[in-house]
Amino acid sequence: DWANYTSSPLRAEAGASVPARTPQEVLAGTGGPFPENFWDPAGLSKNKSEKEMLELRAIELKHGRVAMLACLGWFHVAAGWHPVGDFYIGEYDIIDDNPLISLTQLPIGGIFQVVFTIMVLEWLTTYVTKPPEERPWDLLGWTDVIADEEYPPWKERQLQELNNGRLAMMGIVGLIVQDSLFGEYFKGIGQLCFGNPACEEIKNQFIENPLAGPPIPANPFGLGAYTFPALYPAVEVAQFPGGSLG
């Protein structure tokens, strides 16, 4: 009788249940700045089930993706590249380059369009194209395409998305706070060397006047006025096309 073989390995395997994984095991390979880390300084994983941990990771990835798009949009507006808004207004440069100010210039119809689009995306990913339970962050269906989830390059790409998302979340908060408190919205993103004045002479020499030649040797870095100290003797300077040679 099969019921009498309680010590049989086959019966043990048939009746055994799969043990629940710890939070560290659930997020193994994607837990921190490096693949071998499990990064949870706030202790959010304490007493969490496997399903809850996967859901928290999905929420983190979603916020990171939104933050990366927000940073990209912020930099485009700050650089003065907002053709859709300019076209809608009808006159170029009416839309302000400050992203927070340009947000106030968005008409109420545009705000409703943005909110409606967000609601549609949430509805689609929650009810229509629901991601798999074991990968709740997989909105595009990569689970069915990737043959080996443990493939090192694929794990590395996942880690890159996670860390870039974390950086973007900190970045967009910093940009908003800096703009709100000091009015500095990183307008240098659309300028040479991010608006550093040290690059102005290089810009004038090589970009706006490419035939001017390299900076003169008396100014080794090509930046601003430069004079030798008095203890150095004067030197003859020979003129050559496109520059000079001492």
C-alpha cells in the first residue's frame, strides 16, 4: 500500500511544498548598486512575502522609468527645444525655457490629455496586458522572449535600468527643488561645456571663426589674457598664417 511507504523519497518529494524564498533570494542579483548586493537601508523588506517583494520592486522600477523620462523632458525644455509648444502658441520662444514656468503655460486641455494618457497606461498594464506575477515589472513581455533569466548580460542590463532609475529619481527631485528655491533650472544643458564661461574663447576661436587658427603660444590654454611674469626676458614672436610662434 502506497500509504505505508512514508519514508520513500518519491513520497517525500510528492508531498513536499516549495519553501518560501527570503527577500534576499527574491531580489538576488538586482538588489543594490552591484549584482551581489542586497540594498535595503530602510528595512522595507522586513517581514515581507515573496509576492510583496516583487511588487515593491515593480513599483521602484516604475518610478525610476517615470523619473528617467521626466529628466529627459526637463533637459529638452531647459535647452530651449520645445517645438510642439512653440507651434501651438504660434510664435517662437513664447514657451519659457524654465520647465516649471512652462508647465504653468500648458493649457487646461493639455493637462487633461496628460492625465488621461497616464490613466489609460495604468488601466492597460493593470487589466488588459497584465505582466506575469513572477515579473510584475515586465510591461513589454520580455519574459516570453528571454530564454535564460540568469544570462549575465541580461542581468547586467536589468541592474543598469534599476540604478539609472534610482539616479533619475534623485536627479529630478534635485532639479525641481533647485529651480523652486533658486530659479536655476540648468539652462546650461543646451550650451557648450554646459555654459561654462571658460569655453567661450574656444567657441569663438574654433566654432564661430574656424579660420582663425589655434590659440597663440603666448596663451597656452587659449583662455583669456595671459602675460609672462616680469622675471622672464622678452622673446621674439614670428608671425605665421593662422597663428604665431614664439
